[in-house]
Amino acid sequence: MKRLFSVLFLLTVAGSTGGSMAGDSLIGKARASYSYKPGEVKARLSSLNEVPFDKVRIDDLFWAPRIERTQDVTIPDVLRIAEEQGKVDNLRIIAGRKKTGRIRVYNSPDSDIWKIMEAASYTLAWREDTDLAQKLDELISLYAEAQADDGYINQMYMLPVDHPQSPEKYRQGRYGRELQFEGTIDEWAKGIGQLYSSGHLFEAAAAHYRATGKRNFLQIAIGMADRIYREFPPGEPINYADHPQAGIGLIKLYEVTGDRKYLQLADHIVHHGHHGRPPDLGNRESWKPIEQQRKAWGHAVRINYLYSAATDLCRYLDQPNTRAALDSLWHSIVDRRIYVTGGIGGPAHAEQLADDYVLDNRSCYCECCSNIAHGQWNHRLNLLYGDAAYADMVEIEAYNAGLAGISLKGTEYFYANKLAVGKQGRSGPHSGVRKRYLFCCPAKLPGFVAGISRWIYARDARGLYVNLYVSGSATIDLPDCSVGLTQKTSFPWKGLVAITVEPNHPGTFDLCLRIPGWAQGRPFPSDLYRFDDASGVDWIVKINGDIMEVTDLDKGYVRVSRLWKSGDRVELRLPMPVRRIYACENVKHDRGSVTLMRGPIVYCLEGVDHDFSVLSMVLPKDAKIDAEHNEDLLNGVTVLNGQGLTEGDRPVEFVAVPYYAWQNRGVDEMTVWIVEDPNMLSSGGGSDMPMKDPDPANLVTSGTISASCPMASPNLFRTRMDDKL
């Protein structure tokens, strides 16, 4: 079972980006060196191409401390948990290093480790850390030893069930070499997690290669990708039912190797694999081929991963039917089934989307992974179409639902992200209390934070695009010159952005600045949510101190076309008034209520700041609300102060804090939607509410089969899941 890679084991790819590796997989054999540079692959059918994270340096008062905390605190802590859970010892057993003990069974444990390694790679591109780099090399060496001779690697399916170190007890269909790529949709969840975990392996290895230039992790990923290619050759049917994450990872592998075999395999798996899972709430819409789907049904994480991979394929391959499907699916979510924070999922059984306009704030699901996945899908849509509306959604996720999952200390995590909670029935990450634990969400969140640089810039043949306003620098290659950008801003608290442009020689190109939807008078790129006043703010663009006259936006961007010289300076001023948001009347749960937003930040009320119930406070329509920055609160935030009414007409002072920062000061009430119509209180919220409050104990077990490790006792968890399924 053990396999050691030679130090001389190198990679080879064809000289052109359209080439492929010669011959079959060469696992365990030496390959010639190559001079291929990651990032040379261009998506020829994409309006924009991404600027890789290793070309971007963040030096930002908001994001840099979070990336530093991720590197110094979060990653070491979740790696310790992985050790405590036995996930690393499993690898030592498989590699032959550990002769005692037994394999401990989890759902997709490698995916947790690989996501952490991906996050660590992003931080290493941001700042060197020799101890962390050494830890990654140790894990990579361990995986290389554990990897099978044919390239297969997944700790749950490596040893035969009769091996003396295999577990004595485990759930049927979840363990053993005999289950490699076994398990149809009718047998679900037999053999689950193999393509899912592999996709995270490919993403992590590609990120590690970009960040460090080392090929040791990439070798392992290529070995597994070649094994999957032999198992599911394009043109042959795929009976194995699993997760679409493999498609995302294979495309990342293609982008750093230039081997079109991996692009072809991604296309095969995305279009011909079975990505649904029971139970199904949408008449099996999510079980159809992606190009035939029109309404977003299914598991909230899976579908956003599937849509992300399919969007990437459209950027490289001519797939008009898939484009049409993705457009319909995007509107299905953004027009009717997304929470104002950017939360995705529920209230529905088994972590799925509910039907149109069913957006219960108390029983919502909004898993961290689904929120982040929606952000990554919109990032890809922005690249595909060059439309800032998708970058608006990326910004919403980045500063709200995506960021809320991790505590300010960097060691506790939500699973579900509620928009309204009381004090009762709350004990863990499914019910509005962050905890220290490790499965899918705590493994995904560090990469989201550390990898935010992936979403800041884009480029095309004409110039550069700024999608997020984050202080730092970037080096971006254009057809005729290389351009350095230095961005300075106090976003998201202040809307002043200054960009210094430094081409390596004078050149003519476009610099495109996204004007956020909230600055144009809309909180969302749909009619699901609206401001009380739809007028935009008076934003200004200056070039070297002179105001630029802007008559029209180009797909949401100000396009600045000129001959640029080193030292040219662009300023963007985006006023940030406090805005009231109302939901579409079809959203029954939000009728008579209002949400507060300032800039990209959605706010909430927390009970810890008040001596009354925030769930029953009324905010009069004419109440004045002021913004004030408090550097001593919640690591420095801008809060909203105003006066509301409680107990009928008793005036009370309130303070609203950013939603992403809630539940960092203990367990208390919280609400994003504030009562504006006092009749809603007397009616109990309305008798037409379509969902009742769920049993918190049920939330803990509902659908967590998708996660890799339960937070509570594994035996108790499995018993509950057996009963549930």
C-alpha cells in the first residue's frame, strides 16, 4: 500500500495550452521537466479572465488581520482537531507508519484536511511561514506514502474491510477498498465522498503549486485525477453517484497543468455524473443533466458547486444550452430564494432550497459552505459575462453571509446561519451558537477568508477590472504591458478608494471600476429586495484630481480608457448612507419588517446591546438612524444608532451591528429583520406564515450527512442519522 515518490519525479505537459500529456498515466515513473507556468491557460469563451491570487497582495485594515489570524490561529487549530479526531492517524495506518490502532470512520475526512491545506497555501502566498510550510510538506509526504500505486487516495476506501486495522464497526456502505467508486443513486449513500474529496484535493494542490512553486502535492493530485480518468473515461456512462466538486477541482488542475484531459474529464463528470441525492424536494429537477435544469432544486451546497463547475466549463467550451440553464438557475435563486444576507438554503428538509419566496428567518439553513459556494459561482459568472451584477453578489457574500460563519477569534464556527433567533433551544452551530469543531464548514471558511484575493480583480484583452475594494497591490499582465495597481481604501466602513496605476511602460488600456448596486439604488441585482428610496448616491470618479464625466455604465462598470503612465491616480468616492431594505411582498416572513444596510454591510440587532427584546422592537418609518465607527467594539465596526419603540410606545435607544459579527459576545437574541409595522406584533407575525419554528434538536441532525464529521458523539450521530434516513 505504501508508495514513495522519487525526488526526481517531475511533471510534463505539452508546450501549448491546448496540448495534453503524452500517453497514459505515468504513476510512479519519472517524467521530463517542463517550463509551463500556471495561469497561461486562457478561457477563450469568457468575457474576463481571473487574476490569480498569487498576483495579488492584500494590505487592508479589514482583510489583512483576518488572513493573519487564519494563518496564525485558525489553521493550526483545525489541524489539531484533525489530529484529535484521528484523521491524520488514519493516513499513518494506511501508509504503514502506525502499526497499532484502527481506522476511525468519517464522511470525507480527507476533504477537511485538503481544504485546510488549500487555505494554508493562500496564506503562504500572502506571507511566508516556514513552520506552516513544513507542516504542509509533512502532510504531503504522508499522503504520498499512503497513495496507492494506481493513484487512488481516500482514507475511507483504501484498506479492505478484513484488514486488522480496519474498524470493527462502521455504517454499511461507508468503508472499505471494495467500495472504490461504487454506489449508485439508488444505493445512496454507499461509497459517498470520493469525487467530492478528490475535487478538494485538486483545488488544494493547484493552490499549493501556485503559492509555492512546489510540485510534490500536485503529483498526488495528478495521480488521483488519472485514476478517475481511467475509471470514468469520457464517452462511457457514469453509474457512481457523488458530488460535483470534482468538476471544480479538475478545472483548477487543468489551469495549472495545461492538460486538456482534465478539462475533458470535468466536462464528462459535470454533464454525465449523478449529483443529486435523496430525499428530493423538486420533482428530481436536480437529478437532470445540468443543461436541462431550469429551477434550482436540491442540496444547497451541491447545486452551487455544480453551477460553479458548469460555469467554468462554459468559459472554456462552447456550451450554449448550459449557459441558458445557468441563467435560469441564477434567476431562480437571486430573484426568489436567497436571504438578504446572501444566505442560501432552506427552510427545507435535508439542507435543500425551499420553494419560491419561502424565506423563514428563524428556520433557515444557510450553511456556511452554501453561502461561500454561491459567492464562488457568482465570481465565475462575472468572469463569464463581464457583468458587475454578479460581482455585487460576491460582495454581499464576502461581507455578510460568507463571513458570518467564523468567529472573530478564528476558532469557532456556525454551520447554519440564522437571521433571527431567541435564547431558547440554542446549543450548537446549527442553532445559532458558534463552536470549535471540524467538518465541512470549519474547513471551508479559512480558505474563503485567506483566498479573498481571488475575487478582487479580473482582466480582458482591453484592460483591468476592479470588483472588490480592498487595500493592497496587484501585478496584472495585459497583452501590451504589465500593470501594477496599488489600492488604498477603508472599505467597507468608508467609501473612498484611491488606485495608483503603474504600467511598466506607458500604454493604452481600460481600467474598469465596479459601481456597486447599493450605490446605484438597489441592494440586490433583482427585485427580491429594494431600498425605501431607489435613487443612487452621488458617486464621483477622479483621474489625477480631475472629476471624470460619466454618462453611462458598461455592465455596471465605469470604464476609464486612456494612455496610462506610471503614477496615474484614480479616486472613487462612494457615499454610504444608511438605507432601509424591504422584501418583495411575496416574502410573507418579511412583511411589515425592515432591514438596515450601509455600504455592503447588512446589520442586525443583538440582545446583548439592549435591555429589551430586539425581536419585538418597532422601528418607526421616520426614525433617524446615524452611523458611528467604534474601534473598540467587535474588532472595530461601524454601528448604527437610533430610537425605536417597545412595549407599545415606550421610546428606546438601539444599536445595530454588522450581521457578520453577531454572536461573538455570548448567546442572546438576534434579528436581521426589524418590525416596522406594529400590527405584526399583535397578529403574532401573521397567520399565513408557511413554516413553523423547527425543533432545534431536529436541526442538528437534519441533513448533516453532507458534512464529514459530526461535532457531537459519532455513535450518537450515526444512530440519529440511521433513524432519520
